[in-house]
Amino acid sequence: MLDFFTVYQKIEFMRTITISISEREFEEFGFQSDFLSFKDFLDKINREIAKKALLSCHKIAKETGLSELTMDEINSEIKAVRESAKNRS
């Protein structure tokens, strides 16, 4: 027989919060409904943060010429960093 107190302790109570955003932000984040789970909200926000970080990295790579590196140059850079790390150990 289940103990009521034990079962009650395991119940996860849900809270509701209200966050106001502009119509533009609603569309920008691709929200489809006024209701979504916290997990879905975090996924949307994290995806947007990652997208902005990627675009920022791409901009920096273009500005510094890194986006013009060939695969051989990239592999040489990686090899140099790895060798440098080995020498520090």
C-alpha cells in the first residue's frame, strides 16, 4: 500500500509565469503558441543565442581573414597548437 505522504512528496507541482515579448520577438523566435513548456522555451532561447554566437564568429572570421584559410592551413594551425600543448606538459 502506498503511503500518501511519500506519493505527495514525489508530485511535481507546476507553476506558471508570464513573460511579455513584442510581436516581432514572438515571430523572430518562431513561437507558434502563447503556451509552451519551460524546456521548449529554453530550447528556443538557447538556439537563438547559439545562432547569434555563430554569426558573430563568422563575422570575426571574415574580418580577420580566417574564413579564407585553406584546409591545409587549418590543419597546420591545429597541428601547431597540439604540439605546443604537448611541449607544455
